Amino acid sequence: MKETIDRILHDNYLKNIRSEQRVVTVWQAVILIAFIAIWEVASRLRFIDPLLFSSPTKVSQLIYEKIVDTSMLNHLQYTLFETILGFIIGTVLGVIIASLLWTWERFARISDPYLVVLNAMPKVALGPIIIVALGPGLLSIIMMGAIISVIITTLVVYSAFNEVDPNYQRVLKSFGATRAQCFKEVIFPATLPTMISTLKVNVGLSWVGVIVGEFLVSNQGLGYLIIYGFQVFDFTLVMASLVIIAIFAALMYKGVEKLESWLIKHTT
Amino acid sequence: MAFLTLDNVSHYYFSTTGYTKALENISLSIEEGEFVSIIGPSGCGKSTILSIIARLMEQTEGQIKLKNEALTDSSLNIGYMLQQDYLFPWKTVMDNILLGPKINEQITDQTKIRARQLLADVNLSDTEDDFPSELSGGMRQRIALVRTLITNPEILLFDEPFSALDYVTKLKLENLVAKLMKSYNKTAILVTHDLGEAISMSDRIFLMESAPGRIAKTFVVPEELRNEAPFFVRRHPKYQPIFDEIWNHLSDDMSDENEGDD
């Protein structure tokens, strides 16, 4: 008897959670549909200039055409490749630099003001220099995607290194561990969750770097499509590119989030 | 011949705003197989002594000798146990225990057998594949003890290892540690603020005073208490007299401090 009452209480609890979830989902759908509907209607009734702001039907028609003739796929592949590579290079390089800073504390103190300046600096402003140095091509754009996240990764991971409870190192040093052994056994594994969570931030940053890079030099990619659409006054193309970017940036973020929880589960 | 000797050891802590003299002319010697305790008010430099013996820091002045030879970084195999277990949460119990051998690149089948033996000694045989988070505080501290013992240290340094535990667990662990130290004939130094714990576990007690940290007095625990398990020492007729004697010195110290404040 008692057990059935307990189960009913639990069922009610689950029911409440589910109905709350339903309300949230419905509202999310309503907002999306309303946005598209208002955009479409406003464009047709010329509340907004359809030449500048296009309309959902025109945008979706264009996306459909571009998918069918595979040109969208090419641009998308190009941009995705640059972004993924950029954010992996940025993260790995940031972790490596942070490790070097930890290894040589004096080096860390010396480089501190430079890191502060580099961090404060809007990295996309370095775009022209990077392009001049590495040539107008894939390499420059990947570098843009990487450079935007490398400094912040360095700073975040380095400060995480320093926040590891020193008593773990005391334990190791009492066994006679060297600094390198302390790094391998404590510092690195203890900060792995921090490193993984920088991935999530960096994936967003790399999109910025790559799109700006494509603005500047590319003749392929979604950033290029935006700037091309702007130049030839084809704002349906601009909007279509934005929609694609929004979808894939979100998917990538979700993917990294999944990767994060998997890594956390399997490494700690 | 004394096993470990501290000869006029002093230690300063420096900071940008000045310095503190943590230890002043500490001289003491410990025999092999002896269990000594250091008690005193917080901030008297008890833990600093352990850190210096463990070579985690260098004393500012004075000498430390191991069997009449100057102590160097590698000459002493020590086991250091802290207030908390500091088991590595991402490692299994077995991997935690094998940390010391791993650091010294001495993992053999024999070390693993020894690890299992020690685990059995502390009644935790079936936990070797568990993660520390799955164990209770007392179990974790026992694992930390095994991790300390596996390298077969010549001297064990205990920095309030029982103070974070509940009372029952603490008493049980005291018994266990005392028994293990006796059976392996280990030299040990215990830092504690629990007078009863110091009396029930050790052969000699150093009472320290603070600012600067100094040894105020040394007490020898009566012969009859030394071989009893800590739990029974507390009920022994000889327990209360020495407790009172040390207590009087402790409270003298406190009244001194109060006068100083006026």
C-alpha cells in the first residue's frame, strides 16, 4: 500500500517535469514560427524592404537550389574544415603554451604583460597581417580561427594549473617526484575538465575568426558568400548564408558539448 | 645512536611585508622505532617541522642528521600523511596506492602483492578497483595510510591525519595505526592538537609554544601506556596523571598569552 502511494507520488513528479518541458518546447516553436511569419508578412506587405531583408520563402528557395546544385555543400565543407581545424589548433596550442608557462615560472612572469596585451587585443584586427605573412589562402583563415582562441585558452588553462590543490603535489613530492612527474600525475589530469570546457568556448570563437578571415581573402566558404552577396546586393544570399551558419554553429556546439560529457565521463 | 636529530633548527617565512620566525632553535632527537608527538597551539610551527624533515622546504638555519649524517633530499625515504587523504579522484584505489612506486619506477608484481597485503591489513581488500569517491572518509584515510606505507618508509610523518574524521572512526584508526607502527617497528612523528591522541599513541611528547615556535617541554609517556592500544590507554589509571600534567603546562601557556594581550 505504502509502495503504491510512493510510486504515485513519483509518477506525479515525472508528469510535472514532462508537462513543464512540453510548455517550454511549445513556446520555443511559437517564437520561431512567429519570427518567420512576421518576417514573411512584413516583407510581402513592404513594411521592410524585401530587397534588403529578403523573405523566408526566398531564402529557403535559394538554400534549396544551392543544395541541389551542391554549391552550398562546397562552401559549407570549406568553412567547417577551417573552423574545426582552427579551434583544435587554438586549443591544443593554448594548452601547450600554458604547460610551458607552468614549467618555467620565470618565463610566465616575464611574458605576463605580453599575454595581457595580446588577450585584450581584438585578434581579428591582426587579420591583414596574418594574410600578408601566410598568403591569401586556407592557411591564413585557419590561423585566424586558431589565433582568436589561443591566448584565452592559455590564460584560462594556466590559471587552472595554478589552482590545483598544492597538497596533491606535496603527496607526490614526499615520494620524491620531479616537477615533470607532478605535471603528468596531478596538474594535467586535475585540469582536464577545464581544458575540455575551453573547447566549448573556442568553437564559437573559431567561427568568428574563420568568417572574418573569409571576409578578407577567401573565394570560397560561407563568409565569402556573405561578403559576395553584400557586394552584388543579393541579400537573399546573405540571409541564406546566415541561416546555414546559425544551424551548423549550433550543431557544432552541441557536438562539442556531447564530446565534453563523454570525455569527462571517461577520463575522470 | 639517535635515528633522526634536529640540531638548532630555525625557520623563517619571508613575505614582502616582512618575516615571521616560525621555528627557533629546535633541537630534538628520535630513536629508531620510536613514536613521538608534537603538540602545541595552532601556528606554533608543528607542521613546519614535518615539512622540513620531509624536505618539502629547507630550514633557514640548523642541521638535520639522519644516523649522524646530514640529511639530503634523497637520503631519507619518508611517508607523509596529511590531514585529508588527498587520494587522486581520477585514479582507482590500487593506482593511488601504487603512486609512490610509480614515481620511483619500481612497480613490480611484488609491489602489487604487497599492496594487496597492506590493503588486507587495513581491512579493505575488496576495494582495489573502486574510485576514492565511492569510499567513506575513514576508508579513504586508511587507503592513504597504505599509500604511505607501500614505499616502506624509514620514518612516517603524520600531520593531524585523524582530525577530519568522526570520533568513532578516529579512535579505530588510532588503534590501527598504532598497531601497524608497532608491528613494522616504524619511526613516526605525529603532529596533533589532540592531547589524548598524543598520549595514547606516542612514547614521547614535545610540547611547543608559539611566536616563535619553540619546544617548551618534553614529556615521557609512562612505560605502562606505551604498549597498550590507544583506545585502552585512555582508560588506563596512569593516563589521567600525565594528561593533567601536560594540560597544566598548556593552560599556563594560555594564561601567559592572555597576560601578553593586556
